[in-house]
Amino acid sequence: MNRLAETTTQKDISALERHVLASRDIATQIGDPFLSYLLSMALFTIYEKKAQHENEALKSGFS
């Protein structure tokens, strides 16, 4: 997951985030806590990547 997030664009990251959120919701509804946990970890990775993109954008804006 980490490798995938490193090679995606901001638009791809947003789409990936929506899909993982939907999958996590389904896993929660069917009562699979392990899958829900794994998808939560995937979301954490996605959020980290989004934060890196935002920080880079802010840094380039100040340069």
C-alpha cells in the first residue's frame, strides 16, 4: 500500500481514498474487524501521502 501511494497523483489518491473508505464501511457492516483494521491502516497511509502533497505545495508556494 505504501508503495502504491508513493506513485499516485493527488487525483488518484482521492479516488483511492474513496474506494478504501467504501470498502472499510462494507467490512464494518459485515462484521469483519480484521479487514476493517487493515483498511483503516491503508487509509492512514493515504492520509500521510495527502499531507505530504499538501506540505510540498505549501513549500513551493513560499519559494
